[in-house]
Amino acid sequence: MSARRHRSYVAHLGHRLSGLALALFLPMHFLALGLALEGAERFDAFLAFSGLPLVKAAEWGLVVLLALHLFFGLRLLLLEMLPWRDPADDRSALIGWGAAAALAVGGVFLWGVI
């Protein structure tokens, strides 16, 4: 089996790409904070923009990526810190749990937004 077809590779790629997406988001976050310091009318305009449906969908994606990055990072910590005695352990189940938890966090976010 090719290493790129293994579930662990998909988790590795998801963790790295979600981290990259979050790093690209940070300048927008700092821009919003800067607009809040510049004055109420500029910040209000930004808040009106953030209420658009496409922006809300992007926020949901960002929340899911943040949760994915968190849970796949926790998976890596568990793999590194816990003693795994049996090499036949199905540690790839942690991938499914992490992805399901990230989608659950996204669902909770949608519940609060809608």
C-alpha cells in the first residue's frame, strides 16, 4: 500500500493544510482588530460585511479547520506520548474520532449562527 493512500497520511495532510489556512486567516483577524481601533464606523462596516452568507460559510469552514487542526494535533500528541505496546493496535481510529469531533464543533457553530 502506498504511503499516500494510508489514513495517517490523510490526517497528516489535513493537519498541515488546516494549519496553513489558519495562518493565512490571521492577517484578516488582525485587520478586523485594527479596524476596531480606528473607529466605530469602519468597524461597523466590517461587521456588516461579516454578516454576508458567503462570509458566514467561510467562518464555518474556518471553525471546522481550527477544530480539525486541534484534534489531529491532539492525535499526534497521543501517538508520541502514550506507550503503544501492541503494534497491531488500530491507532488509525483516532483519525475518525478527530474528524467526527471537528464536524461536531462545526455543527455546534452552525447551531449558534443560524
